Amino acid sequence: MSTEPLLDPAELLAAVQARYGLDMRRATFLPVGTAPAYRLEGPAECTFAKVMPPTPYGERLTRRVLAEWPLLRALRETGTLCHVPALRPTVTGEALTWAADHRVVLYDWIEGNSLGADGETAGPEVAALLGRLHAGTPRLPGGEFLPQPPEAFLAPFVEALQRHLEPLWRGGAAARPGVRALGALLEPHRHDIEAMMDRTRRLAQAARAQPSSLVVCHTDAHGGNLMRDPQGQLWLIDWEMARLAPPEHDLWMLHARLPEVLPAYQAAAGKAFPASAGGLSLDRLGFYLCARPLEDLAEDVHSIVQEHSRAEQDEHSLEIISRYVLPALLRAQDDLEGLRRALA
């Protein structure tokens, strides 16, 4: 989820008219995803606009979005996955443009509904989709051309989170209100957070010691990034975190139904299916299951402590932490034990 940027929608519409030659007359902010986004409507069509603010986070997001473009094109052109977003170039062939001091990237509008919390019900379909993606790795861009570097199980976000948490635990009246609220929110869970960081370090060390084959992974195939169109086709969107990684980087999100849907994945993946004992590594699955809420927490904590300049930004991040990140972190150990039992 994102907060609306300080951008006049009229400037966004004017930029799209000038740079894309599109007659768009209405811009509606969409509070979904990690990037500010708008539905742009005109007499002939609708488009989807991602808007990157002039902040350090906006710079990081822009680099990822630009790296996403060749991957999306390759997924469609090779037939690996056809139901993925299509980025619109400007009339001069560029991947992005500017509206005031915000970068803008335009995509074809996908008519459909997000699966959201119902994503788990599509488990077999998602597993097969991921199998096709992983099997298509030889036809897709190499690791250096993907939005994120290849997986090395170094988990730098754990140490980054540790650096931000130490001052929070000490407190201090000089901190901004949003930072003080962050400390008050996290302090009751200090033991659980620190235990999860230690557990993730141990799992990362174990994962580094195991041989693994790397495939192109989406890394974020949850219900919010899955859409069902009117024809019943399943779309996978938001490829900004794609990277070369072991298959477990995608499969861990299916952990609640993984034993049940694994045959659908294996049938679609074919030779790309992991050939290690038991097929999958519990250490790698456990690493991703534990790392995800910590990585999300590290991003939100960094934003509040280092980057935010508006109270509503702090409030938005605090709500995300409270509603989504902390619950995921607090149940991760139980989820991990359940996964171990299911795959035993």
C-alpha cells in the first residue's frame, strides 16, 4: 500500500498527453502496491501509471521498474508467461517520463480483480504458473539484467534492521513523533524480533552451505499480485523484485498448501524441479519464510527513521507494520514448524 504523492493530477495527465500522445482526462489514485499508482481514463482506453516520488525510495523503485521492462517483454515474447503487465513506451520509445519532479511509467490497463486474501484458493494454478516461470529460465534475461541481484543468502536487511532498532530501544525525547510511535509499537515485541533475526541468520548460513540451482523467481507471488480477468485467466503483476534464486524463493509463499500443490508445480517445471533429496530444502524454505517479514519491517523502519518528511507517511507505515508485518513475523515460527511437519 502507498500514500498519494504530492503531485497535481492535472500535471500527470498533461505529461501523459505530451509524452505518450494519449488523451487521458481523469486520474484516480489507487492505494495499492508499494508504488504510488493511478488509473488514467480517457475516451478510448484506460492505462495504469506508476509514479515514483523524488525521494531515495523513489530512486530505488525507478531502478527496479526500469530493470523490470526487458523481463516482462521476454516473458511474453518467449511464451513463458503471457499474462503479465505490458509497459507502454513514450512516443520516442523511452521507458518513462516526468510529471513535475516525479518519474512516471505507464502500463496497459489489466481488466480484472485482485485475488487478495483469496489468493490461497488459487494455489494449484499459482504453483503451475511458477513452474512455467522457473522452467523458462534459460530463455529469459540473465541475473545481471533482472531487478534484483542473484540470491546469495547474505540477508543484509537483518543487519540494517539491527542498526535502526538499537537507537529505538534506547528511546529519546528528541526523536520525531513518528519515530517515537514506532518505538512504542515495536518495544513489546523486542524479544520476538531479535529471536527472528537470530533464526534468519542461522537459516541463511545453512542455506549458503547447500548447493542449489538458480531460476528466475518473481519472489512476491501473493494474492495482492495476482489478478483474475473476465476470461478467467490468472495474471501475475509487479515484477520489480524478480531475481535469480532457488525455486524456494517463490514456493515458500504457498507453504500453507505446499504439499498439496507441489505436484502441479512439478508437472509444469519439468526438469527445472529441484533434484535434491526430498525435492526442496527446508532450510531455504525456512529462510524465506522468516526473512520476508523482517525484510518488510526493515524497509518500513528505514522509511520512518531516515526518509519520511510528512506525518501521514509515518502513520501509513505504522499501520502497515501493525496490520500486516508484525502479525506475519509473530506467526512465522509456527508457520515454519507447520511446514516442517507437512513436508516430513
